[in-house]
Amino acid sequence: MSFDKATQVYFSPSGNTEKVIKAASSRICNDITEYNLLKTPLTEDIQISGDSVLIVAMPAYAGRIPEPCVSMINHLKGSKQPAIAIIVYGNRDYEDALIELKDLLEANDFCVVGAGAFIAQHSIFPQVAAGRPDENDLRLIAEFADHCSKLLSTFSPDCYMTIKVKGNSQYIKPGKVPLKPKGDSKCNGSCICVDICPTHSISAEHPKKTNKETCISCGACIHACPMNARAFHGFMYKLATNEFIKSCAEYKTPETFYID
Ligand SMILES: Cc1cc2nc3c(=O)[nH]c(=O)nc-3n(C[C@H](O)[C@H](O)[C@H](O)COP(=O)(O)O)c2cc1C
Ligand code: SF4
Ligand code: SF4
């Protein structure tokens, strides 16, 4: 079976999940329909066309898929088309994020032919995995994409048996990150952060403030602010930064999984 089209779906508040999925998709095909879930949240079902391969990339948040993305992934409807699942994580661990993504895609009638966990700079602690994905990561992403392309050329939905990926099917409990960013005196009131925040945690009246109850610490506001006014601050943040730099120092390498 040949697939000339791809549907690319990702959530990338700090830009690295986007970098990884684009490095992979561009080697798989040229005709790509894109859904950037940060800019255009999915609120209704989308039937993915039969001649299109679905490629989905998510960052790992506390070893899981970002909570607001679960319902959006459930809006992607297949009919036994192949899919590729990608998790991007910040060199700590991705625990059950990849198996959760794989399960969601299978539950919506996709056949996951390839799955990969790749490493990128940590979006809360940028000193962790700084500069990643690096040259070696990009080479391994290309190899992963090329292997998926080969599998797609011989793919038959009738022979699909579930792919085995790392992770526990009893997912770890979702954890909330207690650190929340806020704005400082450089803020010029542009409200770009208000529009980009996926959980509506910043108000136009007080854009320096953050609703700590609803904020998921994704960093989209930090990444989007043209004045560099939003950041994580405080003693707890400094403490956690030192802890993460120490505990995540070992260079992790990407892991890939394929159907038999
Ligand atoms: C709320 C939150 C939780 C995170 N949890 C993890 C984690 O469990 N393990 C890990 O290695 N990295 C973790 N990270 C780091 C991200 O997975 C990583 O930086 C990813 O590249 C972010 O994607 P983005 O650049 O597309 O936003 C977390 C980041 C955030 C914002
Ligand atoms: S994007 Fe930056 S400058 Fe604009 S309102 Fe938000 S914090 Fe202020
Ligand atoms: S306020 Fe929180 S949820 Fe909203 S963009 Fe910033 S970090 Fe993400």
C-alpha cells in the first residue's frame, strides 16, 4: 500500500516537539496536512482520509501526555490507516507517555506501525538537555522516519497486531507541576500570551499574573512573549533547577519501536 499524504498533529508549547515531528514527517512524504493543537485546538471529530498516514507528536508531561491533548487526540478518527506515534521528552524519562499515545491512536482505529521517544531541551529547566535535538538526534529521527516509510510501503491493515512499546498500561498517576511562570516589568501588555495560553490562565487585564489552578506549566507564554517578560521564578524553581541538572545529567538516547 502506498501513502502519498500525511496528517501531522502536534502540541509544542516551546517548539521542540514541532522540530522533531517536522524532521520525521518531511522524510515520509511531501503532501502534509498540519494540525498544530496549540494554535488550533481540536473540538470536533476529524476523519483522517484513507490514503493518509497519521503522524502524532506530543511532549511528555510528568510521564504522560499533556492532559488537554487527550480529548483532542480522541477527535482523530481512523479506519485502519497507519499511524506513527512520537513522544518528545526532556532527558528525564517518558514513563507511560508513549504507550498512552499508542493506546489512544489504536482506540480510534489507527494501526501504529512505528513509535519513537526522542529527547529535547527541557522546557521548564532549559539547562537540561540544552541544544537537543542535536545532530545525533536528528540522524536517528531520520533513520526512524526512513524505517517507518519502508513499513508503510508493505503495510496491510488485515495483518495488524498491536505494536509493543515501552511503558506500563496502568499509566502512572498524572502529576501536576507546582512551578508556574509569571510576567515581570518588561511586559508591554501585548496580550500575545493571553491568546496563546492553551488553558486560558492569563487575563488581558493582568497579563503578568497566572491562574495557578488552571496553568499546566507548558511554557507557551514564555516562548511567545516578544519582551521576554514571562519566566519561572523563585526559590523553589532554583532548587528544582539544581536538582534536575544533577539527576538528568546522563545523556539519554532515542528509543524506537516498530510492528513485527
Ligand atoms: C509540565 C511539563 C512536564 C514535563 N515533564 C517531563 C517529564 O516527565 N519527563 C521529561 O523528561 N521531560 C518532561 N518535560 C520536558 C518536556 O517533555 C520537553 O522539554 C519537551 O521537549 C517539551 O516540548 P515542546 O518544546 O514542544 O514544548 C516536561 C515539561 C513540562 C512543561
Ligand atoms: S506576551 Fe509578554 S509582553 Fe505581551 S502581555 Fe504577555 S507578558 Fe506582557
Ligand atoms: S500560563 Fe501556564 S498554561 Fe498558560 S501558556 Fe503559560 S505556562 Fe502554559
